[in-house]
Amino acid sequence: MVWQRVRFALLAAVVVAAAALPIRAEDEKKPEPVGAPKDAPKVDSCPTQYRTICEKVMVPEQYQCNVTTYKVVKSEEKYTAYKTECVEEKRTVTVNKMVAETKTEQRTVTTCVPTEEERTTYKTSYVCKQVTEVKHKCVDKGHYECKEVPCGPSMGERLHKLCSRHSCECETSCQPACPKTKSVKVWVPCPTYVDVPCTRTVRECVRTPVTCKVTVMKPVQKTEPCQVTKYTCVPETKEVMVKVQKCVPYEATRTVCKCVPTTETVTKTRMVCKTVEKQVPVQPCESASNPCCEPKHHFKCFR
């Protein structure tokens, strides 16, 4: 990227320099160059003239250079790895062993012996008895009495009244009405409390003492010999094969990627500024006295 920027800067400087330089004309008239076009228009007053100018052009140029690059290379290497294995190993272990020992000892033993004893118990029985109780009872000792009670009109009177409804009522209205009564028996209450004897049967529980013989288990202690087994812990040493996990080293191979610098010769292209001569036609002078005038200023072509 840096080289490309430098090339572009050089090319721009060359173009500016070429534009600033004036064009040089030859002192003497030269014959028509070989590379001039044959079909160019000709002026009757003055023939076409050509002049040589110098022009700077950027030309591609190939060159070789050494370039260092990094390449990934796979290689195998050996390393020490570890793996876990179960290995049998002899070890001495102390174990407590239970040993049985039988002995004869004198011990006091309690046994139950059946024995008869006289005991007094109570027998339960039920007896029915007649019990007389006095109860207060309310008795009504009333009597009937005759009493005059007013009564309404009878059926005949009602019919007579309906039939004589259109007759003169003057006579009847002047006489006072006589109320009618009737004799009725009425009960007159007289409540009185009286003591009345009442007899009922009652069931009573009676407990009677009874003497009887009862068999009882009586504890009796006695001393007798008995066999007793006792266990004793006895330490015992023995060798045991035990599996133990151990890390065992071994040699393994693995593939490793490495970046290796490599120098290569590469062909590259660069732009070079070169000066090239070029024939160009010259415009005729505008002077009427000398139509075939040549340019007055002479410049050299710098390469």
C-alpha cells in the first residue's frame, strides 16, 4: 500500500512538470517525419511542420523480491502422559476377632411356685324389694250449680218475625222488650292437694362375703449352677491384597500445528516514470508578412 501511494505521487508530479514546460521548436526546417500522418490537411501558404516534444509516461516494470510468509506446518511430537491403573498391593491389617468362651457360674434364679391360699371375696346379687312412697296429688273437688243465662229468640219467634214484617209496628215498639233466660248447670272447680301412698318394686344390689381357696404363683429364689457364654475381642494380624489406584506415566504422540517462516521469491509489477520523444504538428503563425514563420523561442528537451 505504501509503494502504491509513492508511485501515484511520482506520477502526479511528472504530469505537472510536463504541463509547465513550454514546447520547443526546431531551429531549422526538418523534413516530414516518418511517423507523421499522410492524410493531414495541407495549407497552401505554408506546409505542415512537426516538432519533437518530451513526454513523461508511467510504464509498468516487473521486478523480483523476497517475501517472508508464515505457513502452518503439522508435526508430531512425543510427550509424557499419565493414566490411572488399579494395582494390587499387599498390606498388613489388624482385625478384632470375637472368641467365644463358656463358663459355669452360680446364679440366683427366681421361680414361681403355685400355692393355695384362703381369701375372702364378695359375691354380688340383686334383690327385689317393695317400697311405699307418699306422693302429693292435686284433686278437683268441685260441684255443679244452676245459673240463669240469657238466651236468644227461638225458631218460632224468628219465623213469626219474618211473617209479620209488613204489619204495624206501633204496638210492638211502645212495649218494653222482656229478656229471656234459661237455667244452665255450671261446674264450679275446687282444686285440693291430697297425700296418696304409692307402692313400687325396687331392684337392690347386695354384696355377700364368701371365703374360698385361690391358687397363687409365689416367687421362690434359689441358687443353681448355669452355663454362661462370653465373647472376648482378640486382635489378629493378617496380610490382605488391596487394589490401589496409581498414576502410571507413559509415552504418547500428538499432532502439533506450528507457524514456520518461509522466504519466497515473488515477481511484482511497479509503475516507473520514463521520458518518451513524440512528434506533434505545429500550428502556423498568424503573421501576414511571414506566413511560414517559426517559433522564436528555443527550449531544450530535458530527460
